[in-house]
Amino acid sequence: MGAGVIRVGNGMPEFQWDTIKRLNPSIAIAVPSFVLKLIEFAEQNNIDYKNCSIKKIVCIGESLRNEDFSLNTLGKRIKEKWDVELYSTYASTEMGAAFTECKAGKGGHHHPELLVVELLDEANKLVKDGEPGELTVTTLGVEGMPLLRFKTGDICIAHTEPCSCGRTTMRLSPILGRKQQMIKFKGTSLYPPSLYDILNHISYIKNYIVEVHTNDIDTDEISITIGVIDPPQNFEKELKDHFRAKLRVAPNIKIDTPENITKIQFPEMSRKPITFFDRRKK
Ligand SMILES: [Zn+2]
């Protein structure tokens, strides 16, 4: 590509901004939630980030988009502050390849010379066109540890119509969820991220946990406990209506304080917050 690469460590906004100022890179590769930290640091320290040399950010590790390719909460929060070109990707070290979206932002393009891709159902059969399935890859470019029909555990949809950019390769949707986390709720299949995206949009919800358990007729039941600060009147009904509009079903909702939720999210020995608790009968 003829591109020079500047490698910097992670997690230090001051160092990143200093490097950007000194070397004027035009593209950054970054975890999107860290981009928010960069913006926050720039605002607190009067760095004119909107006019810096960075014009594009290739985002890794976290998706920027919803299933319909609109920007998700994370993508919107970056764009609201900074009108930079954002590109979402899906990749893993094992695959030795990435699905990266083009300017159209309609899914990560498949590189057929690097990977054979299959989307499989519960019975390991190919799903029908446009249906969600488990992303299964066979590597063509990896030496040493090639993978043969490696099941990623990630549920995605393949889009096969030609893209407006001119490429005709398959485009991969954002991950709908992890296979083990699929919830069958009142006749609808859904994954925790679709619940998170709704909850992340609501300003009075500070944090939350999602629990799924098996009810007495052996189907899945969802309970969401939310930590709220200054909620509006009748918010419980509004919240349920909001879930119904987005997902066609409404989970049980319990209210708690943000402090109590934080305690549940960080059980002993856990450094990462846990948001999803699977209490279903196996
Ligand atoms: Zn394209």
C-alpha cells in the first residue's frame, strides 16, 4: 500500500496526541471506545482534534454498526463529536485476515483468496441466504496453524448482493451475538447485544445487567436490572414500549441503584464488568 506505519502503545491519550501532532498520520487504527477517550482527553486539554491530521479511523475489536448497518451507540457517540471517516472491521488472530467495510459501510468485505466462509445452523448445515448462522472459516493464507472449518461462535448474516463500491464479494454483517448466548424469548430469537444497544441509548440508565433463566414451561425468560439516576415519570412503561418497538417483545425490568449494579457486575476476581448472566438449565 505504500503506507508508513507508526506503532504506539495503547491506553495513553497524551502520548497518542503527541505522536499525532509530531508525525501527522492521516489514518488511525484504534479500538472505538478508546477513540472516545482520545476525544475526551483532547477536550480537557484544548487539543484541536477536529482539525488534526487524522481523517479516517479503522476501528478494531468492537463493532460500530447495528444489524441494519446504521451506526450503533458507540459509532454515533464518536461521530457526534468528530466528523471523521469511520470503518468497522471484524477479525481474529487465528483467521489471519479481516472483514473490513468499504466507504459504503454495508458490512465487512470477504477476501475469498484468504478465507473460505460458511454460515452454519445448529445441525452444521449452511443457512438459507440472508439468515443468521455461525461464522465458520477455513484459512487459505495461514501457514503453521491453518484452520479447517473453524467455528468462531459468532452469529452473523452474509450479504451477497454486489456492493455500491463495485466489489462483488460477500459482506459480513456485524456480529449479532455469541452462539451460546442466543435467547429464545416469546418466539423471537435474540442476542444480548441487541438489548445492550437499546439500554445504552437511554440517558437515565447508568448501568445494567441482563439475566436469562428458564421459566416453568422450559422457555427462556429475560430479566434486566437497571441502575437509574433521575428517571422521568412513567419511565417503566415507556421503556417496555421501547423494547416492544425495537424487538417485538419486552423483558422483565427491575430497578436498582447504579452502585448495587456495579457490585453485581464486578464479582470477586473479575476485572472486566460482567453484564450477561446465563442462569438457564442446561
Ligand atoms: Zn463495498
